Amino acid sequence: MMNVVYFAWVRERIGLPQEQVDTNAATVADLVEELKAREDRYEAAFADISALRVALDQELADFDAPLAGVKEIAFFPPMTGG
């Protein structure tokens, strides 16, 4: 089981701040594909992953990063400075 956390508009589209996901995904991209296949709201949230960032156990990562040993994955839009 992995804790998946959603922030900002990702949370709004999916309708959950976080959830426990049972997955066999090898990479972040594989997990995204599993989530997108669930329901339209996930498809909408992950329609353009270039507009998203991901963190594995609170460390920024790429979508091709392996999920082995990861306990928490977070999806969020890029942070803007100002």
C-alpha cells in the first residue's frame, strides 16, 4: 500500500486530499496510468503530466522514477515564485 497525496487543482479534480493505493506499478508513470484508468476524474487530473510535479517520500522526482520502497507519493502543480 502506498499513500498518494494530491495538492491544489489535482485535489480539486480528483476530489480527495489523499488515499491509500494498492499498486504493482514499477514507476510513477505506471501508477499515473493505473489511476487514469480508474475514473474520468483521474483522467482529467492527469491529462497533462507536463503540468505536474511529483515527490516520492517528500523528495522531488521524475515520472520515470521507480516506486520500489516508496511509502508516499505526492502530485502537485509547479510552485510559482513571487
